[in-house]
Amino acid sequence: MTPRPEPEPNRPPRIPRQRPAEHTDPTSSPEPGGEPTPVLVPRPAPSRSAADLDPAPDVECAPDPGRDPATGEPDLVHVRVLDLTATGAARLSTPDGRPAECPTGAVLALVRHDGVPMGLLDLESYGADPERLITAAAARFGTPAPPDHAPGPPGRRETPRVSVIVATRERPELLAACLRTLLWQTYPDIELIVVDNAPTTNRTASVVRGGCAGLVRYVREPRAGLALAHNRGIAAATGELLAFTDDDVLADPGWVAGLVAGFARAGRPACVTGLILPAELRTPAQLMLHHHAGFAKGFEPVLYDAQAPPADPLFPFTAGRFGSGANMAFRADVLRAMGGFDPATGVGTPARGGDDLLAFFRTIVRGHRIGYEPGALIWHRHRADRAAVAHQVRGYGTGLGAYLTAAVLREPRTIGAFCRRVPGGIRHALARTRAPGRPEVPWPARLTGLERRALVAGPLAYLHARVRMHGVRTPWEQPGQAR
């Protein structure tokens, strides 16, 4: 987004680049009752360099780095970003962009060379010495190479408009922190849309229309379900590319630019996913999820194509290898032509998930390509306690079973291929739920059993959700619903 001068105090800024002007959506009014919860979101400052993305000093957008906000105890593992350049000094920061001191104790550091993610340093015991961290990074990933030629004059680059859609439900504090990082994106043409899903209060509206007035569009989807909320966002979006993320993430300043770069790669992918790393490792539950159920898909770009399948006997049914719903983008015309997301899938329905997996699967089997772009980076806040992890694991298992059921029902020509893969699929599912990982951070056997039982229940859950959603049409197919 283009930098703007700071607004006068107590006056909302004018954002000329927001086009079209925010209009009244039929689902945006009336507001639910309830007292608003004011949550401040800092506005973009004139300086937009990635090295200066610090929050306004009078706004508390995130807990003190390195400390548990509830207990004040230090993190189990300090998550940091180490940026190395060939011509400048090294920079150490937290996932939300704050400059950080070198911590004591265990460190998980993302190492980047001139902004390009190289990999993770996982150091179990570490002193507060930045030179030691830089030395370890150089030993593992080398040093950034200086440019071999002087940069030429800037050429014309494709800058399609990107609509970023965030579906949320009654989590204003998380949403405010997420929006702060989205407002600091370096990409020049972004439309931010928050979809308030089945709200019971006006807390989400107070974040968007108060702290982000004029910067973020607010749309309400009265029916519960992540896929329904995403489809509402698709109907409201005006961008050529549609990017999706969750309210419990922090977006790297170059996230949207990374997604656009993925679409520009050879092969013209219709969908691009990106790298997801943990935003914090404060608790044993978060550490367990990181080591056994991490979202990261590697640090090399990948292009998935049904005409040149990878060495995977289950391809394309192993849609989880393509990426995750917290970091995905589609060409708008392709996604609308597919009918958007299946409303009988996703959080908020009996299926509990699978909406992203189904969209990836249908993209591939309809002849399109999917690109994975590690430069498009999202930091995810893992569940902090074991009860929440159990709930998440149950959702993953149910969602996987629901997705596989939906895949053959929505794309019936794939039934033969699915049946041929059933034996291998069962072995894959069992191996997946064994969750091999680091022995010092064990994965409880009860969670393995829970996920397997949920997987078996997934097909019935999807059929239940499909009956419930019978007759539901996408918003752009409904008469009188203009984008």
C-alpha cells in the first residue's frame, strides 16, 4: 500500500487508493448488539521499509517478545528472524517485525539472505551473543552473495490488484494484531477485507470501523462456517488475485509480494501457497505442535502439475502437501469458476475442516497448477494449551475424512483413481497420525487415537454438513448480489 502522511489527530485518514469506495453490503447491517471492545490498530507511517516496521509506541499490538503474556515466564523457545545482507549489517527481529535483542536460551531463527528465506536454525542452548548466531547461520547456510552486476533501470512489473480476505469470529485482539501486519505490507495495491462470521457482538466491527476506518472493508456473513465466510469475501473482492489468511497469524511485510511473485513464475499457477512458521513457542503444547504437526513445506519453490506429477502414489489426493488455508491465494476467475469453497466444509460446520484441501484438489484435477512460494511468509500462533491442541487434532482428522469424501462427490471422474489409491491412502493416513517427531517432545498416543477416530467419522460429518447446506448458493450467484 502506498505510504500516506500521518492524519491529523482524531480525524480518519483519506485513502484515495482504496477502490471502489467502501459500499454497503446487504450483510453488513444491522450490527449485532453488545458493547464494543476498542482495540487500536496502528496506521501505516510514512516510512515503509521492511527494516523500520515497528509498531506505534502508544499501541500494544503484541505481548512483550520473549515473555508469556499471562505468567510473565520466558518462552520455551525464542522465535526470531535473522536477516543477512551482502552489503549491510545483520538485523534480528521478532516475527511481528520488532527489532530484538539476541536472547538467552533456546532459539528458533529463520535465516534470510537479502529477504529470501534460507532455512531454520534450531539451537537448543544459546547465549545472548549475536555474533555466535550469525556464525552459526553462516556455517549452515553460507553468506549472502553480493550482486554480480549493477542494477539496471527499473522495468515494468506486473502488479495485479490483490484482495486479502480474513475471516474471523469474536477474536478482536488477535484480529487487531493480524491487521497491523497486513497494513504494513510492501506490495502497492492491496484491498483488505474482513469477513465477520456469524457475529454475536460488534467487537469485530469496532476493530475494523474504529481502528482501521478507511483502510479495511468490513463484510458480515450471518451463517456460521469458514467456507461461507470466504465465499462472502470472494463476492465482495475486486482484485485479480484473492489471498486468504486467518485472524491468528502475523504476516511478513513481503507476504503479498511473495504471493504475486509466485503467480509470475513459469507455468502460470492458478493457486499459490506459502511458508508458515510458528509465531511463538511459549508453551509445551505449541512446541509439540511445531515438531509434530508443523505447517512448513520447505524453502524451495515448487510447481505442482497433474501433467507432471511428483513421486507420490497418492497424488493429487494428498492435497495437504500443497499448503494450508492460512496462506493461500487464487486467481479470482479460476476460484469463482470452481464455485468458490464448498460450504459443507471448513471450521464452523460438522466437517470441521477440509475446505482448503478440497480447493487445492479441485484446482489440480481441473487442469490448473499450484505453486508453493517460500518467500510468501506467514507466522501462525499455535494453540497454547493441550485441550486446544486436542480440539485442533480432532478437527484435522474430521476435516481430512470430509475432504476425501467431498473430493469424489464434487469431482466424480476421480472415483476410479481414488479407489486405486485406497490401500496406499490407508497406510498414509495411519503413518500420518503416528506423528513421528522429536522424542524429547513426545506426541501423546491419545491424540493419535483421537485423530484416527475423527478421520473415520469425517465422511459422515461431511454428508451431514452437505444436507444442512442444501440449496446454499455462492453470493455471486444470488440475484441482486453485486460485488
